[in-house]
Amino acid sequence: MVEHTSFQRANAHAEVTWYTYRPTYPLSYLLGRTLLLQLRADESRRLGDAFSLKGFHDTLMRNGSLPISFHRRLLAGEGR
């Protein structure tokens, strides 16, 4: 890790320790990222030229920390 990331040895050790004790955290971040990118692609297809990346992000931030399925409904206009 030190060679490939330029982390200081102490920082690399802390990262490895963190991931060792909590191995599901990186997977949950990756899953969340994948789901958000899919939601963004779906919205871009649905809205076509009317899609705005800023608008998409503003809506996500305004809605807060919700499951992706809820964001999907809110973006589609359900529950408004």
C-alpha cells in the first residue's frame, strides 16, 4: 500500500487495520456508488435532454439519506 498509494507507513497501517476489522464497509460503499450511478443513468435516459446533473445532485441532497428505491420514486415524481 505504501508503494502504490504514497501513504505514509502509519497511515497505510491504519487503513489496513480499519478494513480488516470492518470488511463490509468498502463493499457497502461500492454498492452504494454502483446503485447511485445506475440511478443517474436511468434518470438521464428518462429525462433525455432535460436531465441536469446539478439538478440530480441537488434533488438527492435535498431528499437526504434515503434508500435508493425511495430516491428513485421521488425522482420519478411519486410521493410528491
